[in-house]
Amino acid sequence: VWCIADIGYQFSEDREVSPWILDTIKPIQLSHFDFAAYLAARREFSTSEWIDLLIQSIGFNPELFGRRSKLTQLLRLIPYCERNYNLIELGPKGTGKSHIYSEFSPHGILISGGEVTVAKLFVNNATGRIGLVGYWDTVAFDEFAGKQKRVDKALVDILKNYMANKSFSRGIETLGAEASLAFVGNTQHTLPYMLRHKDLFADLPDKYYDSAFLDRLHYYAPGWEVDIIRGEMFSDGYGFVVDYLAEILRSLRNQDYSRLYREHFDLLEDISTRDRTGIQKSFSGLMKIIFPHEEATPAEIEELLRFAIEGRKRVKDQIMRLDTTYTAVRFGYREKKSGAVKLVKTLEETQYPQFYFRDGAGADSAPPEEPAPQEAAAAGPPAALQPGHVVVEENQRGISFDALFGPYLREASRIEITDPYLRHFYQVRNLMELLETIVRVKGPGEETAVHVITARDELNGERQAEYFQRIEAACVTVGIQFSVSFAPDSQIHARHIVTDHGWKISLDRGLDVFQRYEMNDAFDFANRLQEVRPCKPFEVTYLRLGEQDGG
């Protein structure tokens, strides 16, 4: 059992007396654990509370992560609780991809991708000594990407056999192992660049850039969605002792939770056996981490099933770009109760549909959904605009107020904005950025009246009033007549924008649509360009006044 000890030194002339003194000793690793007590404790937490506890346990502040980002972080734990799980995560530098594999569990090991040999990973035929996959639950390959890296083809061939069959050959003998494999590496280009010019596996060494190897990956974690680690993102709250959590996850390797979705959902029939295995293992791992007590609602099960399907779909869609012998697959599921078929898209497929499928291949794998915000931004007179509905997913980029609202605010002479939550600096800054959009779309010789209806900040009312006074003074110089009125929270039932030329824009979460970014960093593009900021999940509905019920 590991412990922390304070050892002192006290000189003695007596040779028989040891000068070293053990002052204090504190165990930091549990010698045993009660799994039943762990499950009982899980039942005392809501799902959101439990996820936050796990995020704190791995060292991050859950308040700075959205739901999807939290699931991406927890996804890195699946190799510790699922046998023979193959995960890859590629993304920008500094996002903490390798941290969880080097610091979290005593049952995992992180090795450099350039240090891997057949003898080290599998077996040394000269000595008969079993390699890393025989000793560790998880083997993570750091710095896995890099076109310039030299890779032994024999290693890749043995890896392919192990990833598919959970076994490898030692001379004439075949040995099995249960180690999961995680491949983490850095990308050299942005997500749209990779989609437009090649694919999301483009940075891998040539020997690994092989459809047969890639098809054995169960999940492709979107590393480009993970923020670069900042000091404020680390947690200082309570969480599990990591050794305790590591032992819990290890004990769950003996169980299979993949069956738990079958009571409510069926995967579509044209999903292949290998795709189905990847989805089920990812789903099983997420269930073990978040619902070890096996008590989840159908909606919670559906959320994890969709997340599992998305990761395997990302693998398959990219393989289709590099190997034309693979055919398009409909990734989705059927609700048993209603019979409804639901197809799953990756976030980048929704965000960059013009780049996602090469030459249109596979573009019919999912039905068209709501118009993208870019479509709503098409230039033209207000009469050419149509009512519509836009759904933006968490971590989606490429969104701006100019695209979302600009076309519907053009040529309006009066605009009314209703949002009860304009109290903190970042909320008022969002309002200021909307006013910038209004300045850009209004005629150069025109003036626009903008009236804001909000709720008063009971704790910092003076500061809130100062914000609005400064906005009003700034608006005078750009042709905006700004005014504000306060109403009780109980009288503000929805957040929306209404224009005097016939449009109402319904905002389910107001103007607070962007995730946290460094507002004071002049060298951060997110500080100036909304398009590069990751979004929170939100929806926008465009209604033509007179056509809405009760409007």
C-alpha cells in the first residue's frame, strides 16, 4: 500500500541506533474496497452530480466544461474498465490527451509511440518474456501521430491481429491478452483543413494509415473539441482518491453492460458486426463509469448510445475517404416503443457538411436536418427570408451573431431584445456584440432604435446600471438609439428579439451561447472572432409575426 511518510534524521554516536526516525505515516492507497458501498453511494447522486464528481476526481473543474466535453473526458477512462478496447484521440497540443494515461491508474502505462517494438509490446521470442499487453490493463501510445516516424510493419501486422482477435502469436504458440490500447497524438492542421484536403487520420505514420488497422479502432475521440488546458480548469474541490477509482474501474472489467440499451433500442440492421462491437464496447464503458448501478432512464441510455455510435461513425466515415471499397453505412438505432428510426451524425458532419464527404460519397447516410446557421445568413432582402429553426450542438464552431441574426435584423428601424439575464460582464458583452451586428447590417445613413427589457440585478444593481449607461453613450456615435427597462423575473417568460418589420427570433438560452473564453487575452482569436468559439447547445427559431399562433 502506497503511503506518505515524514522521515527525520537525528544524529547518534551509537552505531546500533538508526539515525532515521519515522515521524508520521499516512496511507494514500486503499488495501481493499467495498463495491456494494460504491453502488449505494452512486444512488445518492443525480446523474449530473455524479459526472461532476468524476470530472473533479480526474483533476478538472466541472463548472468549466459542458455536458459533451465532460463525456469526452470520461471517454478516456473506458480503457481502464473495458477489456480489449481500442481508442484513438487526435487533436491539438496541450489538451491533456496523455495525462490520464500517465497519472490516473497504477494499472496503465504510457509509452512513446517511437519506442514501441514487437518484443516490448507483445513477446520477446529470444527470452520468452511477455510484453506490455500481458502486464498492464491499458497501454497508451503517446505521440502516435507524425508522418516522419518510422514504424515496423511487422508490429502493425501483429497489432491488427491483436486488436481484432485479442491474441498474438509467439512462434508456434498463440497467446491471449486483455490490455486495452489507446493511441493519442497531435494534429498539424485545423479540423476543416483536414476534412477538405484529406481526412482525420492524415497525420498518422504511413504504416498505420491503413484501412485494415483503422477499422479495428472502436472509437475516435474528437480531440479538437477539447480546450487547451488552462490553470483555471484544474479542480480544487473534492473527488475520489484516484487509486480507489482506478480499482473500481478495474473490477468492472469483468462485467458487460452492453446489453442495457436493448430493452429500449435496437441498432439498425445494416451496421456490420465490427461496427456493432465498437458501439457496444463504447456504450458498455460509459455505462460502467456513469451508471455502475445499472439504473438509467431511457433518455440517459439514449444519450450514451448516440455518443457511442458517433465515435464509431467517425472512424468509419474517415476510412471511406481513404478506401473506396468500404460502403456507406446508416449509423443509427430504432426505438422499440415507437418504432422510430433515428440516425446519428458526427458534430463535424453537421458543422462542415461541404467538406465532410469526399465527392458526395455517403452524403445520404443521414437525412437533411434543420437549416444550418450559415444558410440563415444568406444575403438578401428581408422578404426573401423564411421562418426556420436552427439547432446548434455543444462544441460546434463557426457560429456568429452576424450569421444567426444579421439577415433578420437588416433594415429594421426598431428592435426589442428581451433577456432577463443581462447582469454579469460576460452577459452584457454578448449584448454589446449583438449591437455590433446591428451596426454592420443597418444602412449607413439610418438610425435604429434598440430597446432592451431585462431583470434588475438585486445584488449588483449599480454595476449593472453602469454597464447600460456606457453602452448608451457608445451607441450615440454609431446611430443606435439605445434604451433599457427593467421588469420582474416573473414577468419575463421567454427570451427573444422582435423587429418592427415583421420578425421574431426566439432564443432558448438568450445571447449566452458561447462557452467560456479568455476575454482579456488580446492574443486569443476567440476574443475577437465569434466563429472560432465553441458553443453551448442552443436553439434559435425564426418566426414571421402574424403567422405565429397568438403572435
